[in-house]
Amino acid sequence: MDDPAFMRLALEQARQAQAAGEVPVGAVVVRDGQVIGRGFNRPVGAHDPTAHAEIMALREAAEAVGNYRLDGCDLYVTLEPCAMCSGAMLHARLRRVVFGAHDPKTGVAGSVLDLFAERRLNHRTQVEGGVLADDCGRLLADFFASRRAQARVAMQPVREDAVRTPDERFADLPGYPWSPRYVSDLPSLAGLRLHYLDEGPAGASVTWLCLHGNPSWSYLYRKMIPVFLAEGHRVVAPDLPGFGRSDKPKKQAAHRFGWHRQVLLDLVERLDLRDVVLVVQDWGGLLGLTLPMEAPQRYRGLLVMNTLLATGDASLSPGFLAWREMCARNPEFDVGRLFARGNPQMTPQECAAYDAPFPDRGHRAALRAFPPLVPDAPDAEGAAVSRAARDFWRERWNGRSLMAIGRQDPVLGLPVMQALRTDIRGCPEPMILDEAGHFVQEHGEPIARRAVGYFRP
């Protein structure tokens, strides 16, 4: 292999850094034509200022050869190395360093200074720069442009008819390390700010679109997302308006079935999601199950958990009607306590994370609005589109489907899900979790592992 070929391997590592929300720099160490060390930037995720791509690759290579001296080895890195990494390379006695893009701010292989040309040092390492410089530079430029755009959206003032949960409410949530992303220029949002997670490579073979329900948010998928990412897949998990880190309209009347559905359709279109496995539960299913018929070519699979299609021509379950009545009687119910009751395995900190988006009554309009929004008559908003979706799933769905059911769910449990299964063409026998309740994702790791194998391309 030649220098460009090894640099392309370093670029693959850089893309892994980008997927993890780190500055996209990647490196590989090569000996006798074989890669013996790989690394990508990890200082943010590892809480380690030394976790640069080059250092990670050097550590792996040294472990592989059983020696901190790497005589006869070459290191390829997508960005001109800094002083720290250059010092480590010299200590390792590398034969050669090849980098892609020049770094005019911190590069010490000729930009700010040239550490490798310092004659007072007792080792000489050959250096060559500019290999695939355009590709390496473009990846960095696109990353920082995206960061600047996200920063602008994050700083956007909240609309007068909405509220925004303070960021400090979301600090140090257990099991939720991912960086927030925002969009506010979708036509349906009209200036509201929508939060979503977008992890993993944009060109992944599978994209998992994870839709939450009421009163949860994207935190619900924290046990499933790592499994999907470990496969090299992409995960997109939005917070519906009124939930999570998204802006929250103050008035209940702002929340309508058709509006929330259109927000999701706009987001799928904006992110140009393809090879999608749709992952739904609760309102994530009520809304999400109506999406694929609008663009079937985007979807390859369905992972469906305790939810329903509310078509208005069938009675809602007694469990759901009891939930609706409880919400009407106790509109300020404690969200964390609700999760604790059905999930005794959760820690107090995890339960509190579900309360984080709702610091006071003014942030809870969506929680009050959603129970009465479930279509319960043929002419109710959302009923007609749900009936059209039912026809789609019965007659035109050509993807694979997997159903997981929490047996302990008193609202949308086995009877509701078995009825839904008959409406999904080719849906096999469900995966039943005996200990899980309504919020099945709290037992989500085994479901995600099963789904990864089932939907593997």
C-alpha cells in the first residue's frame, strides 16, 4: 500500500472521531506494510487531554510490538501533529511521520515551528505533509462549520409563546453522554428549537430513528443507542416539541397530532435519512407509524414496542382510558415517580432524569395535551391518516419487522400489541419481556442486540 492508501485508513479513524462528537482527526501506525496501531481523537469523551489520535495509535502499536520503541514504524495522521504528539513520536523513535492537512495554529511539523528539524534532539524522524490534504482538510472544515451552525441555533432566542428548559437541568445525566444538536428552521417549527441526537456515521448501512412518547424523551433510548453505535450504525433520536431539550409551547392547544407528525416528516427530509429502521413506542408509534407511507424508499425495517395505531374506528384499551383519566385528575403527576413505579431497577438519578425537562407547570403543556389527543373517533384529528397507515402496513410494507412487548404494561400491553401485529405485514412472533412494563426501553439492551442481528444488512 502507498501513502494515500494508509492516509485513507487514517481518515476512517477520523470519521469515527466525528461520529463521537470529537474533532475529526485519525491516525494509524504501520510496520512492514501492516497497520499495528489505530487511533482517533477522544479527549472529550475520555476526559483525557492526552487522548489525541496519534497518542491512541502509538499506545496500540506499542502494545502490539511489546515495546515503547517503534523503530521502523511509520505514522499517518490526518492533521499536522501538535507539540505533545510530536514529542511522543520522537520518543517512540518513529522512522517516518506522514500527515494530511497543515495546522497553522498548533502544528509543529513546519507550521508554527518544526520540532522534527530541531538538531539538538537525539533522534531524526522523516516528515512528509500534504498527503490527501484536501480530503483531510475538508473533513475538519465541515466539522467546524457544523459546530458553528449548531452554536448559532443553540443561542437562538426562545419564542415568546414557548419556554426552554435551562441547560443545567441536563448536566451529568447518568448514561446519556451525547452532545445535543438543534434545528429551528424546519417549516413546521416556525422558529421553535428542536433537539435531537445524531450519532454515528452519516453514511452508515443502517440508521435507527428512535421516537419516544409521553412523558418521556430521548433519554429513554440510552440503553439501546450504545448497542447500535457499536455496530457502526447511525442513531437519530429527536425530542418532540414540548419534551426533552426541545422548546415547549406554553399553550396546550399548540399541540396537535398533525403538527407533531409534520415536524417528524420535515426532520427526516432535512437529515435525508435512508436505510432507516424505525424504532417506536407509545406516541412514538402513534406518530411514527404514519411516516413510512410518505417515503417508503427511506425505510428498511420497523422495531415496534408497546404502542398502537389510533384509527378511531376501534375502542381504545381500558388501560389507556384509565391513564387518560389519571392524567386529567392529576395533571402535575411526578414523572420520575411514574418511572420508578414501573421500573424498580432504575436508580433515583435515572428517574430524576425524566423530570429534568419539566422544572415547573409552565413546561408541562405537552404532558397535559397528549392524552386527549389520541384519536378516539373516526373524525378525530389523526384518525384518517392512521387508517391510511394501517392500510400501508397491511398491504404495501415490504421491509422487515420486529416486535418487542413489555408484559407488565397496563396501558398498551399484550392484547393491544397482538392486535397491532395483525396489521403489520410479515411481522413475526414478538419478543416478550416478562419483567418490562410500558417503558420497554428501560430493558432495551437485549432488544437492541436482537434487533442488530435481525436487521443486519
